[in-house]
Amino acid sequence: MEKSLKKYFPVFVLPTLIAFTIAFIVPFILGIFLSFTEFTTVTDAKWVGLKNYLRIFEDGDFLNALWFTVRFALVSVISINVFAFLLALLLTRGLKGTNLFRTIFFMPNLIGGIVLGYIWILILNGLLAHWGVTITYDPKYGFWGLVILMNWQLIGYMMIIYIAGIQSVPDSLIEAAKIDGATSGRILRSITIPMVMPSITICMFLTVSNAFKLFDQNLALTAGAPSNKTAMMALDIYTTFYGRVGWEGVGQAKAVLFFIIVAIISLPQVLTTRNKEVES
Amino acid sequence: METGIQSKSLRIILTTLCSILALIFVYPVFIVLLNSFKGKLYISDQPFTLLNADNFAGFENYISGIEKIGFFKAFGFSLWITVGSVLAIVIFTSMTAWYITRIKTKFCQILYYLFVFSMIVPFQMVMFTMTKTANMLHLDNPIGIIIIYLGFGAGLSTFMFCGFVKSVPIDVEEASVIDGCTAIQTFRYTVFPMLKPIVITVAILNAMWIWNDYLLPYLLIGTDYKTIPIAIQYLKGGYGSIDMGAMMAMLVLAILPIIIFYLCCQKHIIKGVAVGAVKG
């Protein structure tokens, strides 16, 4: 069959390959190249070596965004996964209305980041009005606002993955443990959690990479205000590119660093959590 | 893990807990709906009060919002771009995935790893260069953007199809080749129908992403063609002053189609997300 299929390369692979080259391969290589140049459009690029990378640290914006993103990722990864796992435990006990609850908890995940941002501006500003301030008054309001928003959006998503994991734990294992006299706490710790380790890996990976790449929600909720203090990395790169003339090269250098950070974070996390997984 | 709770009172407590949580999850959307019928001056001051004779504004916000951002036009662009891109992605990446899984050449292997690699690259890395490349090739219009989405979405989609194709028995394909089918016919009538479950998953994941995507269409075609997220962000205006009335009404109109779509194919969406996460 290989022979007869092989000559159909232009039909099967070429369309995807052309689009992939235009939308990814060329921009990626060009992006690395441009981070070592000064430019306003692609055609006037002038080689400047590492200058852009050094200029990143001229003002504190990038480091501030990095620190904000790291703190945000840490807090939201823990809270989202804990809540999602607890909800999944609740919804795998055969309670009445389980399907309805699952539908409701998952719903926010389908709403886009921009729309989510404006929904929460209304709610959070409404609450903060009691103290006569708005969400852009202090960076810590923006921080916790984003954490709440992210939790609302992703808990249902992660819950679905945890439910699938919990449901795949064989009943016979649980029954056997019960006969041996294990308490439900012990069953959770020694059977359920090790058995759903693959789901935990996936959810950690998904939440961390979602947290690091967050953009729309950030733009809609605070747009970095006050004075770029609540800008996360993706937003900081965007404002460097399109908000400051003459900083395009620095923006691209920031983007390369951002890419490296995202890659470094996602790879070992998957590898280390994989080791703890139960072989099945 | 259907442990089943013995005591009835615990069951009632847990169901109540779930109901309260469900209410908390729905609450933000409910508040937005409520405020979309209030006069715009009442929204920022008292977002949590119910409708009354003073603050009720009927459909005034809807009328002004639809006019301000050209909602129906935006809806049309969003729909066109989403449907077009999802169709292109499903058709072309499934073909590519089948080809590179079945043909074992070095080139196909490299291509596979390039697709996997593209999955960990954040959009900001190629944001500027992709926009410039697309401009140069005159892809900055509602048809060209479909090619860009095909290229940028190719990584995840091809990867997911590849994982599934490996589990499809090769004998069936060989039989159809022996019966005299060309590779295209084999794919069309034998392989593609077997891919149906993963086709639904890939279609839903991409539809969710593209429908809600803000930055890519904004940079590429945003000045001439506004999709729904772009139109909503546009409402914010240059100076950060938001017409809250129109905003609330447009948020409702933006959420409404998503909820209708969700309630219609809820089963597929939830399953698709679970499968997609496990594979990706």
C-alpha cells in the first residue's frame, strides 16, 4: 500500500505543509533571526547582536511581568487543581443531578477570554465599589481578580479530566481495599490518587501552560493597569511590540525568552510527574 | 468509583453543597444578563440590585450596542472564519496524519516532530512575523486567515489524528487497495469514516479556540473585519471609558450562541475535551 500512497504526497501533505510553513516555520525562524536585529518592518532589519536581549532589562517591565506570571501560575495551578479534584470526587458519587452540575461547572470554559474579562470587571468592580476603588487601583486586586477569573474558567475543564480518571479506577480494587478494612481516606490516598496520576499530570501541564500563556483575560480585565504592574508576560510582549516605536526588536527578543521559558516549564514537568505514574 | 454513600443525610448535604457551588458558577452570567436591561448609569453604581422601575431600560442597550459594533456583521465574520477554518483543519490535517503515519520515511518523521514542536511554541513568539508574512502574501482577509489557522492549528490537530490513526487496523485499508481503490478513495471511504470520533474532538477543540480567538484575527484583519471578540474589545474605546450598557448587552449576545451550541452538543463537547486533553 505504501507504494500506491506515496505518490499522493501533493494531495495529502502539501496543503497542510504549505500552510504550516507560512503560519509557523517561516515566522518562527524569522522570529529568532529578528530578535538579533533592529527593525520596524521585516525588510529593514539591521543586525545588532545581543543588544535587544540586554535592552530587555533596561526597565523593570519584563522582570515584573515574569514575577507576576510565576506567582499567578503557582497560585492558580494549586487552587484550580485542588478545587477541580474535589468537585470530581463529589460528582463521582452517584448523586442526583450529577449531569446538570457537570454541565454548569464546565460552561465558563467555553466563553472566550475577552468576554470573560468584561464579565469579571462588572462583578469585581461592583464588589470593590464598597471600598470606593476599582480593580485597576492596586496591582493586588488585578492579581486576585485574574486568579478568580482563571479558577472560574478552568475548574470545570480540569474537573472533566479528573472525573474521567476517577471513573477509570476499577471497582474491584476499591472493593478489595474495603474488604481489607481500608477507610475511605486511605482508599483515596493509596488507590484513587495514584491511579489518577496520569490525569493529574495532564491537568498540571494544562493549567501551567494556560497560566503562562494567558493573554485575552489579562488584556480585558486590567490591560496591565496600574502602570504595567499587572501585565503578564504575553501582554508585556504585546505592548512592547505595538505600544512603543523602536522597540520591535526588544519585543521579539522578549518573545524568544518567553518561548524558551514556556518550553522549559512544560517539558520537565511532564517528565517528572510521569515517573510517579502507575504503570498500567 | 461508585462508592455510594450509605447515610441519607450526607447525600443531602453533598447535593446542597453542589447546588450552592452551581449557583456561584452561574451567578456572574446572571448578573451580566440582569445588567444588560439596566440603564447604563445604574450599572456601575449598583450592579447587584434587581431590576426595578427606575433602572429598567428595556432593550435600549441591545439596540445601541448592536449598532455601535455592528454585531451581526461581527457574528457573520466569526461564523465564517470558524466554520471555514475548522473544515480546512479537519480535512487537511487528517489526510496529512494518515499519510505521515503510514509512510515511514525520514521526511515524514521530521515533519511529525515539527508538528509536535509547534505545540509548545506560544503565539507571541510568531505573532509579529506571522502577521508580516501573511501581509506579504496577501492573506490578510477573511479567506487568507483560514490558511493561517490551518497552518497554526496543524500541530495539535495532526498530532491528535496521528495518535488515532495508529490504532486503526491497516488490513482494512490494504483490502480496499486490493479491491482497486486509489489512495484518495481509500481515505475517503475507508479511513475517514473510522476517524469519526477523533474528527469530532478535533473539530470541537478548534472551533472553541478559533471562535474565541482575539489576537490573531485582530492583528491580521482586525481593522477591516471585526470578529465578536474584536468587536467587544473595540467597545472599550481608546481612553478606557466603557459604555457599560452596550457592553453588557453585547456580552449577553456573545455568550448566547456559545450556550446554545453547548446545550445542543454537550455530550460531544465534554467528551471531546476529555479525550483531547488526554491525547494532547
